[in-house]
Amino acid sequence: MKKKKWKLIRQIWDLIRGSTFIKLGVSIIIIFGIMAVFSPIWVNRNPEIYDPIIGVDPDVHGSEGPSLKHPLGTDYIGKDLFSQLLRGSQIAFILGIMVSVLSTTIGTIVGLVAGYYGRIVDIILMRLADIILTLPRLPLLIVISGIFGTQSNWIILLILSFTFWPTISRVIRSQTLSLRERPFIESAKVSGVGNRRIILRHLAPNVLPITFYYLTVTVTGAILVEAGLSFLGFGDPSNMSWGMMLKWCFTTGYVFKAPYWMIPPGLCISALAFSFYLIGVGLEEIVNPRLKKR
Amino acid sequence: MDTILEIEELEMSYQTIKGFVSAVDNVSFKIMKGESMGLVGESGCGKTSLGMCIMKLLPENARIMNGKILFDGEDIVPKTEEEMRKIRWKGVSMIFQAAMNALNPVYRVGDQIIEAIQTHDNISKEEAREKVEKLYELVGLSPERMKNYPHEYSGGMRQRAIIAMALACDPKFIIADEPTTALDVIVQDQIIDEIVNLQKKLNMTMMYISHDISVIAETCNKIGVMYAGNIVEYTYTSTLFDNPLHPYTKALMSSFPSIEGPKKELKPVPGEPPNLLNPPEGCRFYPRCSYAEEICKKENPEFVEIEKDHFLACHKVI
Amino acid sequence: MSMERYILSRVIQIIIIFFIVMSIIFLLFRVIPSDPTSFLLTPSMTAEAKEAIREQFGLNEPIITQYYLYFKNFFHGNFGNSFYGGRSVMNIIKERMLNSIFLVTTAVILSYIIGITVGKAIAWKRGSKTEKFFVGLGLWFYTMFTPWLGILFLWIFAFKLHLFPLGGMITSEVWIANPSLIEKICDLIHHLILPLITYVVLWFGGYMLLMRNSMLETLREDYIITARAKGLKEKDIRDKHAARNALLPIVTAFAISISFSITGAVLIETVFSWPGIGRTIVEATLRQDYPLVQGAFAIITIVVLIANFIADIAYAYLDPRISY
């Protein structure tokens, strides 16, 4: 039994290794991972100059281009753009992955419960999902953060997750509905296995591939939406995300004069979002081989 | 009598990750005008692949490695897709399984048949419609039904419509691939009767593919028995039933209830068909054959005419 | 169930969702802010003006009465006045919404057509280099950060090459001079091109990938073999049999993409200073101009609901199998 499981893991590993999409995606993520880890090392050399939020280089006046001291140049008051970029990768990772884990977990549980129990539970949960899906996401987030007044990354985390779970739960639900009719579920029910155990032991493992797929593509969505919010001025002001870097560049009038400031944050957002999505597409091709040529 | 279809030493393989699987191997036979040939064998023996070879409707990973398919005297193996397009339906048409999604769900059934006619015959839509009306009456459907969508038909009606569609361009040769498999028994009988009637009425030349030898006995005057990509026996239905020679044919016949004659106990064919990725050397049936001898393990028997119109591939009988 | 009954049941569902959403908005603006009257009153108003608004929206009444007045005012198209400039919210929204719809519908239609055409073609040529190239390209643009691409385009085509204006919807100097209609239209198109291209570049990829996947699924269906067996022309098999069926899931995706395109609209309108509803909601929120925020959000929601409804009906027409 254990040997069989091991063989399955080997097989999955081989499939993953064979996917160009996944390999490319993981490579990009590793680069950003190194950036995130490198962030404190870069800053701690001299926090007064290099801290992305409060550090200012007193020798610099206005935004200056790349130099040895500031590899990406400085912003309009002399803050180091490279340290901001490094800090941004930390925020993108933490926020993206946390939103994804939170909303995928909620989405999977809701989908399983709605699909398995059916009837009134299903109707209530799915109507709720419908309503949230109908609300236009970004305007909703803007309005909510506007009403809350001061923003913090925690509130952004919660409201992002709130808008992401319904998509996942709908897919998981429809999968559960078809699984529920399969003989192995029927036989588990007949032999008196409890509902909770059926969901955890029999249904959940079967929807796992879809969950994994959404786990990666939701990171993409979360990174892009968070960047959008920050770009519009609804980010957490106590920190410096990539979206906020681009916002400062755009609103301080340097946008066309300082390409060294404008290009890196947008490129990072796009590349990190792209890499997580690539992994999702790679997983999708493994789970659903029809999409691939033999 | 004219030969409609002559197949010579045909070999077709699927390319898979693990290597080539030869689904049809060293197959040769002839079908004359007006004849109906039944092709029988277990699932996975290559009978559907053989049917698809004749239409050259092969999946991307399939290749005809060797042999000739002479249709109306012309070899179609080297023909291009565009040349084949003109032969399909006009020359060879096919009765698909109704259980399959053979009809496009988003178009009216009548229109799908009209489409086939208009692709090949240069006639107006009205004329094509009239022709479909006649076909509907011929197969026992009300022409009213032409304007319905496939999901509004019952299984039996859908099968009749598919038969009407196969007849639409007056093809010279029709391949019926398990046309009654997923239908319930009563409807199955009706469809078989319909096919037998049409065959007499129109003097159709056809090949009937089925795993059920009793269905084939009802519909065909000749039977080819297929095993693991080879045709092992091919002769007239009556000859085959009176005097089956190949051990596999014998086994197959005892695994189905006979329609005439005394009742006997049904015995499934023991063992499993071979893995075609690594077919056994020698005769492919020898692992399951109770008559197998030393030579059967080494040499694949040739397919020869042992008496007039009775072809066989077996070391034992010769 | 008949088509009429299906439409009716969808209308009822949408009306219910509409009331729920409007109630959520009502609660959001009254429960969360520290001062529940702040969404309509601003400190700079005179005492009489404040009292007039209190009267109109019943802010002195119990919450149930307020709820009733909220809907009553809504159905009379009365969202109050903007804190800035005092214009009627309804008038501002009408004007901005029109500008947005003009830009977004043009963009959606263009990216839909391009995405579906390319997706269909590359699915037909699956496994080829062309397919791989377009899939990669589509994925890259699909996950690109919207404002960044907009800024890049502005930088290259407007700032460096001077081909297009740096933003806005019209050049006011041109319009003040009272030009001919053709000049006005040309000026508008001149402003429209850059945001439009940004939209289309960002969105065609999504539709293209969806169409490709849907086509690949459809191409495995039995009726495609039937179509080939019937000797139909390649083009007919691809367009009439495969693509026609592959379109069905794309239509469903349209409803979802409406919500998606509004997100895009908010960002693109901000970058290109396009006076649309998306930019309006951002600016109003930043200024805490609550009547305008509330009105704009309600209108956007209604548009999304209507778009969902249209997509449902279109699907029912396209797929004869649907059990309404």
C-alpha cells in the first residue's frame, strides 16, 4: 500500500518535471524568492538610507537615475528604489499566498459541503456565492476600503479572500455533485460511514487537483488586484508594495521622465503573476490531458 | 460480380508513448457488390480501427504502415485528404452508434442530413430536403421530425436518423459500426430488421461490425472473425455456422446463444486477448488455444483459402 | 419550461439579487462609517442645507424608514448631490457611464472577435509552433498588470512618438472652437485608440485561451468524426461544427468577463484620465464624496446584473438542449 502511494508520487513528480510551463513558472518564482530573502540584507547595511519606507539618502535631491549606490535610482525624495522593489516582492508573496490559501480553503469547504448535502444548504451557499460574484470586484474593494478609512494589509487580505472564494466553491461543488453519484460514495454511505468522514476521506482527495489549480491561479488574481488597489491609492500606507511604487511614480509626475522607476515594479507584478498562472496552466494540462497534444 | 472493396495485407499502427501498437495486422479480404460482410471479434480486437481505415478517418497518432485498400479498383491509401473527402459518404458512408454523440447537438437533424447531401451533390436545398423526407419515410421516421434537435429524439429514432443519413448520398458501400449496441433489446431487433430490409430493398453492399455473432448471423451473408488485429477466418455465414474451423471461431460461437439448432451451454472464451504492444510471437491466439502445438508458438499461420471462399489462418487445420 | 418562463424566472432572480445588493450598499454606508450621517453631509454645508438633506433622506428617522426612503429615492433617480460642486449625482453618473460604456463595449467586442478567431485557428493547428507562440503570448498579456501596460503605451506612443494625446477623452481647445461633427469624431477617436489598444491587448489573450481549450474539447466529440466522415470541407468542420459548439462556454464566460472588464475599466480610465464611471468611483472614494460613491456603485452593479442576464438569454438561444 505504502509502496503504491510512493509510486504515484513518483509519477506525479515526473509529469511535473516534464511540463515546460511549470518549470518556467517555478524558475521565475525562485528569482523573486531570492529577492524577498535578500531584502533585509540589503536594507540592514544602512537602514537610514535604505529602508524602503523611512530611509532617505540625504545626498540625493529629487529622483535620480541608477548609480552604484542606488542600483535602480531613487524616488522623488531620495528613497532607494531597489530596496522598495525587494520589499515589494515580500509583500506580493505573503499577500498573494495568504489570500490564495484562505480563499481556496473556504471555497473548497463550501463547495464540498454544498455539493454533498445539497438541498437548502446548497441553495443558500450558492446564492451567496452568486451575489458576491455579481458584485464588481475592484469597485467593491475600493468602496469597502474607502469606508474603512485607513487601510491595512490585513483588511486587504480579508476582503480579497472574501471576493475570491465563490469562483472556487462553484467549481468544487459541481465536481462534488458528480462524485456523489459514484459507486464508491454510495457504498461508503450504505456501509454507514459518517458524513464528515465521507467528505474528508472520500470526496476531498478527489477534488484536490482542482484545489491545487485554484491555489496557484488565485495567487495571480490576488497579486494583480492588490497591485491595482495600491496603484489607485487604497494600499496599506505603512508599507511599500509594487503597486504603490508605480502609484508614486505616476502621481509625482516622474512617470515619463524616470523609466528606471516606472518599469521595474510593473514588470515584477506582471512576471510574478505570470509565473503562478503558468504553474496553474501546467497543472491543468496534467489533470486534463485533452488540452495537450499526445 | 464486381469487387467493391479489396484489402491486401493491411497493417495499421497507433503510436503511443510506449511504442507502436499494431491494431490491424496483415488483413486481406474482398467484398463483392451486394454482399454484406460481418466483422466480429472481442472489443479491442481492431474491428473499429479496420472500419476507420477504410474511410481513412484515423486519429493523428495512427498510421497505415503497409498494404492496399482498393475501393472500386482504386487504392485509397496514398490518396490525399482532399481526394478522400470526395470519396467519403458518396463512396463509403458509415452508420454510427446512436449512443455516441454522432449527431451535432446544436443543429436540427434534418439539416445535418441536408448538409451531407449538399456537400456532394450539386442540388438545391429544396431538392435535398425532399430527398431527406423520402429517406425518413424509408427508415420509418415521420418527415415532421426533421426539424427537431437530436436531444428530442429517442434512442431508436436517433439510430434510424443515422441510418437515413448514411444512405443520403447513395453510397456504394456502407460500414455499420455496432449500430445497435446501446439500444434496448426490442428497439435493437427493430433496427436490425430495418437494416436487413433496407439491404434487400436497396441491394446495399455493407460491412457490419459487431461483437455479437448472433446479430451478424442475422444481417450478413459473410462473416470475418477478427482476433487481436488479424482476421482469422472469413467465409459465408452458413459455411461458418455449419463448419467453423478456427479454434477462436468455435470458442466465440459457443459463447453466444445460437439462434437455430439445439440449445447448448454458453462458455465464455477463456483467457484474455494479448497485449498488442508486445504481441506473442507466432499465432496470436495460441496462449488461449486448447489445440496449440509447438509450431503455433513460433510461426504466425498464413491466411489462406482452404476451400472455395473459405479463408483461414491456423496451423492445426491445414 | 418554455423560453418565456425561463426569462421570467431569470428576471425574478435578478431582481432579488438586486435588492440584496442594494441593501448591502445601504448597510455599508450607514453601519461602517463612524458617523452614519457622514455619507450625505459635509462639514462645509450651511445649517439649512444640512437640514434639507436630513429631511430628504430621513436621517432623523428610524433605520427602517431610512431604508424605505433609500429605495424610494433610488427609484426616482435621486442619489443626492455631490459634495464637490453640488451637481446632481444622477447627472454625473449618466454622463460618466456613457463614456465608460463607449470605451468598454468597443474594447470587449474587439477583443472577443480577435480572441475567438485566433483561439479557433490555433486549436485547429494544435501542437504547432504558432500555437505555442500564441498560447505563451496570450498568457503573458492575460496576467500583465493593466496600469503598467497603459503607462508603457502612453510613454512610447504618446510621450516619445507624439502619435496620440497623453490622456483625456477630448481636446477642450478643439471643442471650444466649435468645429464640425467630423472634426469632433476624429478628435474622439484620436483619444480613444490608445486606451482601446491597451484593453484589447490585455483581454484578447483570455478569450483566445478559453476558445482554444473549448475547441480542443469539442474536437474530440463524436460529431466531429461524423462531420469528417460526411466529407465536409475542413473549413465547415472547423467553423460550423467545432467552433459553433465551442462557443457555448465562451458565452457563459462573457457574464464573468463583464465584472472583469469593469475592474479593467477602473484602472485604464485612471491611467488615461478617461472621464468614465471607473475613474469617478476612485476619485469620489478618495475624496469621501459618499453620495457619488454610492450612486456609482449601484449603477455599476445594475449594469453587471443586466449583462449577466443578457449572457444567460444568449446561451439559451445558442444551445437548444438547455433545460430552462
